[in-house]
Amino acid sequence: MPESIAQQFKFLLEENLSIDLTRGKPSPSQLDLSNDLLSITVEPLTDDGADIRNYGEPLGIHQARMLGSELLDSPITNTIAAEQSSLLLTYQLLLASHLFGINDKPWKDIENPKFICPIPGFDRHFNMLDELGIEMLPVPLVGDGLDIEILKTTLAEHADIVGLISVPRHSNPSGDIYSDENILKIFELCSEYSDDLLFLFDHAYLIHDLPNAPSQTPIWALAEQAGVLNQTSVLTSFSKVTFGGGGLAFFAGGEGTFSLLKRIRGSMIICPDKVNQLRHVRFFKNKQNIISHMQKHAAIIEPKFALTSSILRTIPEECGTFSSPTGGYFITYQTSKPVASKVIEICKSAGVLITPAGATFPHGVDPQDSIIRLAPTFVEAIELQKAIEVFSAAVQIAHFNLET
Ligand code: PLP
């Protein structure tokens, strides 16, 4: 059978493919769902009289903050509607913590600040932390959140842990949905460790569910229950709801994190783009319409995830395992041998680009060389099928060390 794989791979090589599966982006048909935003007209004043053409409303227009607070289940007074990128808000919050710190303890005064980083994770989170000179302490994800035993040992072994970053729903790339118990345990252990430790929840895939995605108690309610609101921040955006780089980003935080973000933004930006905020408010009106809109995204994405899984299932089990996410943008394949880099190299030789091996780990190094992130959403089904067939052959070629 392996020989027939090598033969099949030769045929795929002859097709001169050029397919990019590296980044999780919406496909053009998903973007079309929001086309009305391109021509929507808005009046100069909001319902409560704010002039969207001028400076003002640094925390966002009231109606946009309302949408954010409905999505994040946070009080409107603790919610900011910002410009188009939640990553920008994340960086601003990290920078404010570095310069000023929660409870007036800036990270810049700590010799070797450290962060808990669930792995596999998001390369851009790791880049930010690295740029701020923060040491990253990896803690594995186990399907429903962090490995609590390893979290305990990590906290016990290290001084100066200043934060924990996570993607609590449809985690990038593993698809983990943190259980309420897992989040509450994280709160308990980390707040026992320090009441300055920043909880940063990047809820990038908060509403990006496929049918049957399990529900989750809002982070705000769990943080309130655990008494850690002061240290907690939750972020999300419309980047994969309407337009990447053209949506809105939201932040919710308790007194500590809210005042940090407000302070740094006060120096950086006079106010967000209120015209785009009002456009989104008029387009969506309320949370229910946002959820219905996301169901249309899911109807486009789900067949691509199903197609990918159906081809991955044909790979012999001894070669590895793969995730079955209930939302988000990624499927993770874990090779049983340390051959992820080799698999990706073989795919590249056949014209299929996959996210570099190691990209989902701090400093780009996967110690087991086994995690591969597949992003099936952007390409159309015909190309996706070819790309995953190449991938499937590549896994087997690498695993069985076949000649090609
Ligand atoms: N956070 C995570 C976990 C992501 O996967 C992404 C996009 O891929 C982002 C943030 C980017 O969000 P934004 O466009 O709002 O900055």
C-alpha cells in the first residue's frame, strides 16, 4: 500500500499545483455575506447625538459598545468598542502592563517576566510576548483547556509569572473549547499565585461555531464568580465576521485591566473610526442578527471541514491523529513520529503551502516536531481536496520513509 501512495504522489506532482493553506482566512463567498456593508449609508449623528465625523467617544459609540457588551456578556461600562483589530488591543494591553502594570507593578521593573502560553498556540501572540522580552512557559492543551497538573508544576517552579494568554473557544489551532471547570481552576491556581497576574482571553472565535458546538459560560461571569475581574481581559473582533481589517474590535475588562487599556489608548489614539462603528451597528442591529450571520458562515465552512476530515481519515492511524473542531478556522494534525517539518517540505515540493512546522510554538520550535496546522477555509472545495490529498500522501511518505 505505501508504494501506491508514492505512485499517487507522483501523479499529484504532475498536476503542478499551487495552493496556499497557510493562514486561516474567510473565503470570498464568506466575505460576500457582508457586502451590504460596502454601500450602507449612515447619518452623521448617532441616536444619542454623537457626531461620528468628529473626534470624541474614545471608548466607542454607545451602540457599538452595546454590541460588544452583548457579545462578551460584560457590562457596557466595562466594554470598549475600538477600531478594526483585537490584536492591536492585545498589544496595547501588554504594553500598558509593561509600562504601568496592574496594581502599579510594571513588568519593565521585573528582571525576567514570564507568561503561561497554552500550546499549540497562535504565532502572533508569541511574537508580541517575545518582543516585550517575556519568557514563554508552555503548558499543553488537552482538549478542554489547559493541562492542570502541568499548570500547577509550572506555577510552583517559576517566580515572576505575570500573565496567561489563551484562546478559550475553538483555540487556534487545536480547536479546544475550555470547559468552565478548566477556566475556574486556572483562575483559582493563578490568583492564588498572584493577584497581579493578567488573564488575557483572546476570544477571536467566540461566535465562530459549527452546528453542535458546546456552550460555554461567558468568561465575564466565570471571572466574577472567581473574584478575578480586576485581572481579567476579554477581546474579540469582527475580523472573521465581516471584513478582515475592516471590522470592529471589542475589549471587556475589570477595573484593573480596563483602566490600563484606557490609559495607554488615551496617549495613542484620540478616538476610533466611529463611521465604521455606526455602519456595523446599522448592519447588525443586535446580537441575534450576528448569530444568524455566523450560521451562514458555518454553512460555507462546514463542508470544507468535513471534506478535510474525510480525507484525513484515510491516513493509517499509526501515522498520527487529527482534531475534530466544532468551530474556528483550523484542523490540527499530530504526527506520531517527529516528521512534521518533513511533511510540510514534501507538500511544498508538490505546490501545497502549509503553515511552517513549529509556528504554533514559542520561538517557532515544536520540540516533538509533530504539530501541523491546516487552514481549510479560504480555498474552494476542488483545490482543498487536492491539497489534502497531497498532505495525506506526504504524511505517509514521511512516516514510512518512502522513496518518491
Ligand atoms: N487572535 C487569534 C487567536 C487569531 O487566530 C486571529 C486571526 O487569525 C486574530 C486574533 C486576529 O484578530 P484581529 O484581526 O481582530 O486582530
